[in-house]
Amino acid sequence: MTGQDHAVPLDSPAALVATAAEAASVETAAAIDRAAAINDDPEVAEVLDEAALTAEQAVGRVGWLRSFLRRLFARPA
Amino acid sequence: MPRHSIPANPRAPAAARATLVDVIPSALADRLDDVALVLSEVVTNAVKHGSRDRQDEVRLVVEADGDWLHVEVEQSLPALHVAPRDPHRTGPRETGTGLLLVEALADAWGAEPGPPGRVWFDFEAQGDIPRTPVPSSEQ
């Protein structure tokens, strides 16, 4: 729906920005998931839970940014 | 009127976005990403600030016709202090940015304190011009 469904050609600076930002957000979310999977401390689990939610929010925002750039650069001059 | 109950956990924003595909009017297809972001932000807030615990749920009510979409996001706790941050404020920006995006992208939105608290937003078909996320106070 967002992000990866709207591939931007990698030959533009905007595409590189979008790709880097998307990778950063997705990789952060995955890292938090990996930490949560091996954590046994309930207090740490609560903090990781909030971090995971914030990371998921970032994934949504970057997906939208990627889509926005795609639409912006698709407009006729 | 489609209704969805989503577990109030970190997967909730993605789960909420996934519900849009089946309900968004075709006339709004070019705004799907804007709608998805606004829904994601409102659901994130509902999980973060409006849920009792991770066993709680966030409830979505979606109403749509040919070129109009109305979404309500209901949370268990009251929806208090629901306002975007001041875009001119300096310092840490840990809260209020989501509602800044909601205000910039949705055609209308509001909140009912409850409980249960509700935040709603509307989108209408407007053609294919990308909208720039500038808060109304800066326009």
C-alpha cells in the first residue's frame, strides 16, 4: 500500500533518498523486533513495545514520503 | 458500514492500513497513501495514548460513498489534548507531529473526548494533484 508498492527508479536523487529512508525505518523496526524476541525483562519489554510502535509509525511515514516523491516527480513539467 | 477491531499492539498501524484496500472508494484511489498515513498516525496515537494495555483493542468505523470517505478511530480511554504541535515551536518534537500530518492531509478531522475517545477524519476526491504537507497555519 505504501512504500514498496510504488517503486521509484533508482536513478534519481529523490529515489535514493526515499530508498535510504525506507531501509532505515524498516531495518530499525526489524532490529527492535529481534531485541524483543530475546528479551525476558518485563520492564524492558514495555519499552521495546513502545519502540516497536514508534518504529512502525516511522515505516508508515517513510512509505508515504516515498509515494509523495513518486507522485511529485511523475507530474508533467 | 464496515467496522474493524484491531489489537492495540505495535502491529496496529499496519493492520489498520491493510483494511483500507477493501473500503476506499475508487475515486479516492489516488489519495490512498495520504489516507493510509493519516489512519496510521491516528491509530498509533490510539494505541500509545488511548489504550489500557496491549490486550485492549482499537476500533475502526469506515463510511464511504462514491467520492468521500469518513473514518472513526475509537479508543477505550478518553481522547484528551488531541491537538497538533505548534509547527513553529522549537525543541524536542516527540509528540504532536502525527496530528500535524493529519491536519495537513485530511480534508476535515476532529476528536470527541469520550470515553470512549474518538478521532475522526474525512477525505474527498480532489483529482491527482499531490498535496504538500503544510499546516493550515502556514498556508
